[in-house]
Amino acid sequence: MLINLAPDFLAALDAADPLEAYRRYLDDHLPVLSSYWHNYIIDLDSPHAEDVIRRALHADRRDLRALMEGVDLAAIAEDTMRRCEEAYEMDRSFDVYLMVGVGGANAGELVVGGRGIAFVCLEHFTGRPNHESLGLGLRPELLSVWIAHEIAHTVRYTSGSSRSELARVIEEMNGAYDFWETGSRASLRELLVNEGLAVSASRAVATGFEPWEYLGYLRRQYRRLRQLDAFLMHVVLADLDRRGLGLRLRYLTGGASAAQRLVGGKVIPERSGYYVGARMVERLVAERGIAAALRAPALEFADESEGDQTEGMQTA
């Protein structure tokens, strides 16, 4: 189901008391929005949450209003959802939320009550960066890429035939996705494969974009990662079967410090794990197709050369 929360957000902005109206908006959609805040911003009961809300309410939204007036966002989302249902052979109901975020991710995935949810934050897709709203300035056309990417995650997490480690972790957490818990309990291999599959899935559904756009990179960052390919694919081997939130932050999260990203004597680029993950899944996706690959356990993506590459490696 497609759910568009952006008009409700703008209505809160236009209210006589925007802060009180935003609080009512949160209450009306609390299960999903509280999960969004917890996983991608901060907990709503944090003492800093009101500062984040006030900043979002005071941001210039002319670019967002122009986007909503000039682009048929629902049509883009619904078309992408239809193509995902076919390409991913979806066997579980899911929701896509068009919403306005308060910073953080341009898009993301949630599981609430066992139901997969993909969301995109429209302020990031206006085509022009906005320092007040923290909008990234992505082209509106890229909405299809990120909707397809996030829906792919919901398949891996909730499909009845998924054999992924993340599906097991989410089931153990009573059908709820938690960025912090999954980052701590799932192996780095699973986390990399999970993102690599979402990149491959979006390529299959939303065709015609540049390679770096599917990865969420700028062109120069993609070029740098290509240069580091052999190093990255080698240095990650020692970490693949380890667990720990720090590994997720190192390889898959923007904003990590240089010290956190120091691996093998080099500071690797932010979010380099998206590139590594996409490389890891290439063979199996080509052999089995994206629908089967989305449900496969991470160890089935292991390259036969992994054992050879790790022989002779020394660890402290």
C-alpha cells in the first residue's frame, strides 16, 4: 500500500501552532514514525528531539512544495511498487511511505508488527540542496531507485521463503527492525550482502541510471572505490564473519570518523560497504536471478577464492 504523509506534514507547517500540529501528526502515525525516529534519527523521548523538530518546522520548504506540485510522486511510487512485486516475486504485503524527514536518511526500511515498510523522505529529492531542511538535492527521478532499493530489503527481512540471517534476527525481535540491534547481531557478511542485493535489485527494477547513483555515491567517490577495488575486497575478508555495531558504522554508515574507517593502514571511503556488497552478490544474482538471491543465506554468496585469499594472513 502507498501512504503519502507529506500533505499531513505540510498541513502541520501551515497550522496556527505548528509544533502542536506536528505532535498530533506524530501521534496519528506513531508506530511507523517512532520507528523511523529510533532507527534513523534519535528516540522521540530524547531531550534533543524537540530541537530536531523545531529545526524541521522552521526550514524553508518552497523546494518541497514545488516538487509536490510539479511531479506526480504517487505515480512514480506506484509504478515502482508494481515492478518490484513482479521482479522480486513478492509473497508478503508491504507499505511504501512518502514522507518528510527531519534529517538523516534519504530513504530507509522498517519492519513494524512483522510488516515490511519502505520509506523515502521527499525533501532529499527536490533537485537542489537545502541546508535548512538538510535536503541532499537528488533528482526526483531517483525516487524509483530508492523505493526499489528499500522494498528489496523488506523481501529479505519478511518473505516466508527468506533464509537470511536478518530475517531470523527480526523474527526473534517480534517482527520489528532495529538498526542498532541488527547491526550488533548480524554478521558483517550478512549486512554487506543485504545492501549489495538492494543495489542489484534497484538496478533490475529502475533501469537507465548511472552506476554510482544506485550506490548513493557521487561520481568521484565511485571512481575512488573502483581504484580501491582489490584492496577493499581483500581487507574486508578478516571481518566478514564478525559481529558488532562498529563494523556496520565502518562500512555502511555515513558520518563515521576517519579513525573508525581505518582498515589495513588506509582510511576507506564512507559507505564503502555498498560497493563491496554489490560486488559480493554479482555472481549469484546472475546465476539465480534477483528474486531467489534476495532470499538466499549470505554464505551462499561466498566466493570460492575466499579461503585462498585468507591463507597466510596474520591477525593480531
